[in-house]
Amino acid sequence: MGIVNVTPDSFSDGGQFHDPQVAVRHALQLVADGAGILDIGGESTRPYSDPVGVQEELDRVIPVVEQLSLQTDVPISIDTSKAAVAAAAVAAGAQIINDVTGLEGDPGMLQVARETGAGVCAMHMQGTPQTMQDNPTYQDVVAEIFGYLKCRRDALIEAGLDSEKICLDPGIGFGKTHEHNLQLLKSCRDFHDLGCPLLVGHSRKGFIAHVLDDRECERMSGTVGAALGLASQGVQVIRVHDVVELHRALILYQQTFPDGKLSR
């Protein structure tokens, strides 16, 4: 899954693709680089980020979704927690709703997902982007997030969503310490017991600099290294900024470890 942030303030690439035409060109390059899904987002969810109004988010993402739906057959995901944005994006050509609130943040999101028939990805987040990194606390981070995702899966099915269109995300970096993130990454195979595809979005996040003990390091190589660990655990969707590097690494991984699992 290639990341396309149509924002001025995302933590890693904010402002680079804020212009819709630049974002479209970037997205098409990600497809050429090997992306199997494009994830379009118009609101930063980095720690302590400010919320964006519905109209502003629509103005950012809908032109991009519309153009991409005409220029590529790769599935388009809309990264939003707002029902109105999700509905407009699906009408414009998106097939997936990727919601960091687990489809709990907006009371209308379940109805949009049900009525449109879009695929959904429900993520775990402790708190909100404005509070999630203040003091994230768990007794057992893997067990608690497993339990949350199980409850969300069941709630989505009970609400009428197709079980085969549900993906789950443990939410790396969303209300977790560096150690919590590492525990989750090491335990991704456990989440397969939920019976849904698993999405992991660890790309360029702070735990990489923590592990490497270098706050100024570029995080692409660390992203790829962790992604190979995720592939070995059978994670189906790996959400990254650096698509070409990961795509090539997975090709070599498959050639040198042919019995290993692949993310796509």
C-alpha cells in the first residue's frame, strides 16, 4: 500500500504532495514502483496534529481520487475518519475506507461503509492524535489490541458489513511507546487468528530511530528491514512511503526464501 499524503503537515512528507496534480503524479509513480493499493489521505494524524474540517479535507482528496480512478486500475483507499469524506471518495472512485478510529470516530461511518459496500480497514488507536502519545499504557499491549480488534471485527459484521471486506490494523505509533510498537511488530502472526487480512503501517516511524539509536537517521532502510519481518509473518498489507525499495526487497526475499510468506 503506497502512501499519498495530500497534506501540508504529515510527519514525514507533509507539503510534498499538497498540490493535487503533484499528488496524482506521485501516486502513479508509486503504482509504477509496485504499489498494489494507493492510500489517499487529506488529514495528518501525526501526534499532536490539528484536526481538519470536512470541506478542507474534501477539497484536498477528492480531485486526487477522481483523477486516479481514471488513470489506474489499482484499488484506491481513502484514509479518513469522516463519513462525509468517505462517502464522497467512494463516489469518486475509491474502493476502501481506511479509518484510524476503527470506524468509531464518526457515527455515520458504519452506514457509509454498509451502503457503499466498500472494503474497510479498522485500526486501533489509544486516545486521539492530540492525546495518544501523552502516556500510552497497557498491561499487555498485544492481548489488549487483539481484543479490541476482535470486538471491532464483530461489531462491523453485526452492523451488516461483509466479513470478507474487513481488514484490521494494530496501529503502530498510535498511542504506543517504542517498546509497545516493537512488541506488536514481533507478534503480528498472532493477529491472523482474527481471520481478517492484517494491515501494518510502520513506515518511517520514530521507533526505527529508537532501535538504531540515531534520531537523525533516514528511516527508509529501517522501514524495509521491519517490513521483511512482517512479510515473514504473513502480513497481507504493508503500508509504506518508499514503495520501490520495499517492492525490490520483497522480490529478493521471495527468491532467496521461496518458502517464506509474502505481503502481496
